[in-house]
Amino acid sequence: MKYRSVGRTDLKVSEIGFGCGGNAGLMVRGSFDEQLRIVAAALEAGINYFDVAPDYIGAEANLGRVLRTLHARPLLNSKVEIRAENLDDIAAHVVRSVESSLKELGVDRLDVVQIHNAPVCGSHAPAGRDYHTLGVRHFLGPRGALEGLRRLVDAGKVGHLGFVCRGNDAPYVRELLATGMFSLLNVPYTLLNPSAGMVLPANLAVDKDGGAVLDDARECGAGTAIYSVLARGFLSDQSVSGEAHHPLARDISGNAADAHKMRERAARVSFLARESGISLAQAAFRFVLAHPGVTTALGGFSSMAQLKELCAVSGMGPFDDELNARLERVWRSNFAETES
């Protein structure tokens, strides 16, 4: 396993990180024995960074129990979800949420805490129980998220701060980075939507433009953790061939038309795997790790086989120029070009 520095911090994290979210399902729906066996194997393979959140129902407590059993203390990142009910005093909610996470995980300090709301926006507030937006003013204003995060750093309960991006939010991401307070961003960046890592290729249609924020983070001395590397699971040999998802994994394929389009697009980039002698999932992680702005790629593991498959990508290096040129042509054709 290779390691990379998180921006200008003193943290060094494994190129492959351990994502504990509900999509893969292990740390939410798996048995304790499965969780124990796979986390132990991840640590043995050199994974030293675990990404969790209160919204991954049960994952914090499950991960804490596993780590205590293994007498292990890897680097831990958890998050805070801010909802409408918290807007009167976001700072106080941030403190309460992190203190709850510390209790669930059974530790007295988190290496990183991120605001989970995304995309970042100008002023929109979350509504109801949803947390998928938050305005910059809610970060930076009085009793805002940053105030709460600073309290936690000052109390020694948190080491470093971060937030989550989802695309179509690059100007606001840059505004938060300019504060110099945020060290680690979670960013979506995939073979099917590479816009977080570059200016959007001509003709490529994407649902959310990432705005090349990986370069912005790097220039500001911040690291990035890439999530949804497999594009909701579509960038895998199993998905392209129409196989069922793993029993622990959440089915997030969407409607039939959307799933068909995503599988077709995944098939268009599968030449990267064929010509490199690796799986499509490995090709997806290899692509992500080739970007100089990427610190770690988060794997969502449902099984031991998936863990071994993705750990093998660390150190592979980028694809050669010919394969990258072919990939560029696929993007510029908006996935209409058939590669053989």
C-alpha cells in the first residue's frame, strides 16, 4: 500500500481508504463477524483511513466495536449533517454531533471532521430532514458550522476540518477553501464524470459539473478523498455484464432507462481494463489515483474479494498516453464512440 500526504497537514493516508457508507453495506448491514474479518484484512493490507458518518446508520458504533476488538486505531473521519432544525445555532449542533460520534466510535478524538451537507451553495438552507445543501453563509456566519468546528479543534476533539462536494458548486468550494481552514474535501470524480479533475471535455454531458475543484484544493494545500469511484457501482465488470449486486449492497441503479445508460457508458470505457489486464473496478480506481490532486480513493467494500481487488490498485500508476487519448475521445464523443 502506498501513502499520500493530506495537503499541508501531518497526516499520511493510504491510497485506498475504507468507506463505511450504506451503498456497499458492510458496516451498516453486515454481520459483526464479516465486519471484523474484512476490517482486519484491510488493516493488514495497509489501509489506515476510515470514512464514516452518523447518516450511515449504525456504522459508527459498528466500526468502533470492530476497532476495539482488534485493538486498532487507524485515522478516522466522521461527518456532521445539518438539517433545518439546527439552523438557529449550527455551531452548537456541530459540537453535539461530533461528541455523539466520539461516543459511538469509542474514541476521544477524530482525525478529520467534515460537514456532510452538499452541494455547497450561496445561501440556500436545508429543508425538513434533508441535508443535501448548505449555504456558505451557514458555514461562515455567526454560530455557523466553522465556529462549531473551531470549538472542537480548540478542545482537542478534532484534528482537521473538511467538507463534501457534489458538483455544480465550484465557486462556493473555492470560497470555503480560501478561508484556509479546510484540509480534506470529499469529491466525486469518475471515469463517467471527470469534471472535478479537469475542465469539462467538449461535448461531454454530465448531470453535475465538478468545476476542476481537485486542482483548486491542491493549490490551497488541501487534500481530497474521492467517493463514488465506481459511479454507484456501474463501473464494474459485474454491472456491465448485468449481474446482480452483492446482497449487502444497496440497489441504487435508479430507473431502468438510467441504469441502461450508465451500463452503456461503463462499457464504453471498459477497454481500459481489457487492455491493462485488470478489472473495470480496478481501472476506475487507477484512473482516480492518477490525478495529482487526489489523496485517497474510498472503497466501499461488500466482500473480502472486493477489498483485495481494490487494494491491488495502489501503486499501479497512471494509464499510458495511448489509453488516455482513447479515453479523451470517448468523452468528446459523449460516450457514443465504440472502442474495441
